[in-house]
Amino acid sequence: MSATLYPVHRLVATGDYDDQNYLLWTDNWYTSLEMCHLCTTRKIHGGGTVKVNRKGLPNDGIFPKKGARKRVKGDVKCMKKDGEEIYFTAWQDNKPVHMLSTFKPYLGKILRKSAALGWKRGELESHTLIPAYNHGMGGTDLMDQYNSYYSFEHKGVRWTHRVITPFLGVAIINARILFNLCNPTHKLTNFEYIDHVVKPLADLDKSYN
């Protein structure tokens, strides 16, 4: 059993979620055909974003990131695995988004900014997995997005700091959210809050002649 499948296996191993219409969303680290097979055997609905280098994905369903075959924003393609209720879906946003699910997606609309709309927000062709995934994942992907803007990760000989620094980033983001909730008239951006935290710790507020 792979390292990415094992956590999902442990989560559903108790049988508490079997055949009760539960829906399991995972990000691209955990999503695979094996994960979908596990969900179907447990009668649990499953889905999530998936890396295109996972085994068993159809090459003709993958949208390229660049080149002559790059898709137009809003393009959608869905393929069903033969003999199984597993669907592979590709959607072109600013970059391709690929998803697997154990239930059928349908065409839909989503609000996005687009050059075709003069960079104004408008409806863009999409599929029903996108809003369902965003709702199901809650703030997890948003947290990852915020954490990537001002990453504290650095290469080094030792591995310990690479474990600790991502948690420091998460702690700062959570602290900023709490700060903004307590100070609705004086909200700070991620950069402003990091600057607000780091300067006193580094003793940078003092002026030197």
C-alpha cells in the first residue's frame, strides 16, 4: 500500500462511514485511482484534484500546461473508466485542473476573471466538481495558497527546519485571521502582519544614528 493511500485507508478502516452517503474530498497528494477504488468498495463517495503523473490516467484526457495543445480557459473534458463508476475530469482555469471522482460531474458555471470579459468577473464554463470540491475542502487549499506566498522553507543539510517552518507559516496565517477578526477596522494583509511580527522580534523598530 502506497504512502498516499495509507492515511485514507486508516481513515475509513473502522467502517463507521461505509454506505452512509459520506463524501471524502482529498487534494492531489492523496487522490489516485486506488483511492477511488477504496472508496467504491466501502460505498463512500470520493473525489479530489489529482496529479497527472498518477498511474492509470488516460493520456488523451490530460490538458497540457503550455504549447500548441494548451486549452482555452473554460474548456472541460470528462472521461469514464471502463466498467467502473470512476470519472476523470480536466478543466482549464488559469492552469489545467484535473480531478477524479466516484460520481458523475456535470457541466456548470463558475465566476472567474477572464481576458475575454475584459478582466471582469463573469461566468465561465466549468463542471460541478469545482464548487463542490472548494466547499468540501473548506479553507485547506486557501491556507496552502496563503502559505505559499511568503514561504519560510529553505534548503539545508538538516531536515528538521523543513518540518518546523511550514507550521510557523500556518501559525502566522491563523494569528492574522484572529487579529483581523478582533480588529475589523484595522485589518492587515499577510505581508503587513508578517512585517508586524518580525520587526519587533528582530529589533528592527529601533532607529540608529
